[in-house]
Amino acid sequence: MHPHDYQNLIDSPAYRQASRRVLRQLLEALLFEEALPHCVWRGETLTIPGCAAGDTAVSYQCQAQRSFSFGRVRITAPLLRRADDGTEEASDPALFLAEIAPWLTADETRLSQFAAELLATQIKDAQTLHVRGDKILRGADYDTVEARLTDSHPYHPSYKSRLGFTLDDNSAYAPEMTSAVTPLLLAGRCDRSRCSVSATIDREHAARTLLGDTDWQCFHDKLSQRGVRSDDYVPLPVHPWQWEEVILPAFHQALARGELLLIGPLTKRYLPQQSIRTLGNMDDRKGLSLKLAMSLVNTSTSRVLAPHTVQNAAVISDWLQALEQSCWPAPMVRPVLLREVAGVSFTALAPAHGQYGALACIWRESVHRHMQLGEAAVPMTALMHVDADGRPFVDAWVRRHGPEPWLKRLVERAWLPVLHLLWEHGTALESHAQNMILLHEDGLPARVALKDFHDGVRFSKALLSGSAPALIAPPAEHVRVNPNSFLETDDADELRDFTFDALFFVNMAELAWLFQRFYDVKEARFWEIVRDVLQSYQSRHPERAARYRLFDCFAEQVSIELLASRRFRQEIRLRTRLAPNPLAPEGKPSCL
């Protein structure tokens, strides 16, 4: 980035907007996760004492209110920093973190890393907001909205850290800014690669199906020119950033030995989606999307693809498709499963540090392949988006159909199917908003499309409605580094909480807050509508009463994952806290 452009960025309103958001989400997360027990409330004024350099006392103050949704605190005005030399609006998340550090139970090294993530989030969010300007997303087509949403994770403070990206990289590859990304195609020797292909794909012609005729022919011809058989290699698309930053410096021995061969750029253009490393096919909207390994850190994790998850991708999708064929009683409509139909992972002969999961691809179905006449698609994250003109993205739809009828229909068509999978089949999905797509008819919710299954599913073999998928187990080193990444559990509450956390805490709670602010639907009333839909479903199907009790969504308390605390405390299998459940009926049994 040119120095003049950089100065314009940090002097822009977008920089101040990003600063406020990072600090707001950081403080809200720390308060929810009970990391700041020393804060003081006076009415709706919140004060947090701190300690500046030289043991000088400082304090931070803001206006805030406790919400009905899980008891979350919502910051309603900018955070102020009070010191001996005066009061000013806080703008530095790293300074805030340093000055409240004495009260945090934190690992010093991890806290420093967390501060770096917050600063990276601040500048990259500012960059995307600055580029967006006053553009309105309301009314745009699915692919535009999917790419250009600047919102990212609504709870996680490091919602746009993208560690590994420079600002120039962010401009070139971030969905909010780039016009297209062209992946490079490699060929990986079969004996150095791990693959999985859906049973719905003819294995003999799998490479052609995944690449399309033009790129497959190029793949075949290039290998023939090198004097090797195409059947001895598998296609492996690579993100251009990953090629420059990771593959060239770390995989040159594999390239020199012919275990990896460079074919060239793919012929089709791709547009990154919200997750950055998932690319939608711009030239064939119904064509397969690519989910590519990228060695950057965003929110809580590195965005590589662990080899065992790549091998399990198609297996899990085929298994879920079999469940999807079962009965879906009204008012539900059968959901769309965007299957991961194939995956390839390359493993170096002598892997070095940082190479684990760094060279892999998963092919996923496009939502355009499933849309019916009269339907349009929108990312579920857009439902919580407030456009640059101050109006919600869904404003016209909600006003046309009425807030409460529209919400009821949304729960019936989009959220109830996820809970049906849990109650009926004992299968929990990580259905936060980024993993869901709403199919609608002129703004009225019609169906839901679900995605990201290779590591976003949990189940207990003993609690399934049928047989379990035959999965590759994670290696010991993966469990040691990332103990929170697991698919199987024997604890029914862990399955309930896995569904609940994603579906309600970081998904519907944001919509409840939006409805209260814009449509005069109080949060308590919002959750009452949701509860009525779920209880009506259960009343119509009393034969599953034991399952409703087992996976109790009306319990007084539920366990919620502590996403911010994970960044500055040592990683463990589950770091959670009990929170009040907004679906719990007052004075009524917790379940049928």
C-alpha cells in the first residue's frame, strides 16, 4: 500500500468505525466470558479500572445494557479512556488489553499474540470499510452479497485478523475488495496424496468432473508432455497467495522430485466468499466451489485443511445426504445440503513445521445448483447486516410481511430443520450464520441451505438414528494442538450445546438484537416466538419426547464456548461457561 493511501486510511471515518467495533466486541466478549469481574455498574454506566505504564491508574467507561439473550452485555456508546491528563475516546485495542491485563487470567505470550490479532483486525476492517464506502448491498444478487459483506463474525473480537495477509494481500484476495482470484492447478502424485470422492461421482472420471472439460484437458496434456500418466496424479488447486507464501518456500523438494507438478492457472475465474479461502465459480455459477488451504489465522484458527478432515469430507456429506432423504414433516421443508463431493490433501515426504494441512482442496456444491424457479438466495449473515444507509438488509422483507410472521416463517424453514437433525438423528451441525444460506421467495423464507461439514459436525454413535460414518481419526499431533476439533462425543449435552452455541448464540441472538432496535420486537418476545415454533413442533410429534428431553433446548442454562478467552488462555478441549437460556419457559417444565 502506498504511504499516502495508508495515511488516508488511518485518517478516514472507516478507521474510527473499525476501532469502535473491535473495542466493542472485545469488551462485550470479555464481559460475557466473565473475564472482568472487577468492573463496576452504575445504572447503564459501566466502568472498568485499568493500570497504565508506571502503575498509574486509568479507567474505561461506556454506556451498556444487559440483554435478554443469554445475559449478554451490549455496549451502546463508544468506550472512553479516563486518565490524569484527561478523557478521550478509546481507539487502541492493544492498549486497552494491556491496561486491563492485571485483572485477566492470561498467558502472557498468548495475550501478546491476541493483541496483535486485534490490531490486525482493526486495520483490515478499516480497509474493507474504506473501500466499501456508502455502497448498499440490499437488493444485490447472492454472489455479490456473499463476497461484499463486511460484517464477519458478530461476536469474536478478532473477526478480521487475517494474520499472514499484508494490506496489499487483503486488497488482492479479500472478498470485500477483489474482483476475481485465479487459483493455480497442481498435480499431486497419488502415492503422496490422500483423497476422498463422493459415491455419487464416477471415480474413473472424477478428475474431469471436478475440473471441468477445459481444465481437465489441460491437466491431462501437461502431464503427457512431461512423460507421466495422468492416472498417477490427482488435481490439486492452490490459492495464489498460498503458492507464493507457503508452497514455493516449503514444497520445492516435492516439486523437484516430481511428487508435485505445476500445471498452470485454472481457466475459470473465482470470487472469494466470506470465509476468504472458499471460492465460488464466477464463470459457471452452478459449478463446484473450491475450499482451499490457506496458512493464515482468522478468528480462532489457522485456515489450513487437516488431512483427515479432507479425507472425511465426502464421507460425511454422503452420510448426511442419506439422513436428508428421511421425512421432514411440515412446517419444515427439506433443507439443501451443499455437499463436499471430493477432497485432496498432499503430504510432503519429510514435512517441516508449518506444512501440516497447508496443501489441500475440498470441492463443494454451489447453492445455484439447487435453487428452484422463483427462489433467490442470500447468506444468512446478511439478515443481521445494517446497510450503509442505516437500514437493515432485510428491511423491505420484514415490513412487507410483518416482523412476527416473517420471523416465525424463518424459524420454521431455516432453524427448525437443524434442530430436527439433532432430535431425530442425533446429529449436531455447527450452524452459525456463515454456514447457512437462506432461500427465499420475494423475501419470504422458503428453505435453508447448510454447508461446511468436514469439521462442522458432531455425533455420538450410541445416539444416532442409524449407522455412523466410517471416518479417518485425527492424528495425535492434531488432537494435541487443536483439542477443540473433534467430531465424536458420548455426551448428549455436548451435542446440544454444539448446535445451540452456533445456531442461537452467534446467530439468532444477533437477529434478536436487530429486531429490538429496528422493529420494536423486544428480545423476550423474539425468543417467545422461537420457543412457540419449537414447542408446537414437539407437540405435533410426541413420539420423540425422550429425544427432546435428551437434547433439551429449553433447559434453564446452556454451555457457551468462550471464543475470546481461547485466544489468551491455554487451549483445552472445551472452554465454556453456563449462560441463561433465552428459550427456557418461565414456570414451565423444561421439556415435554
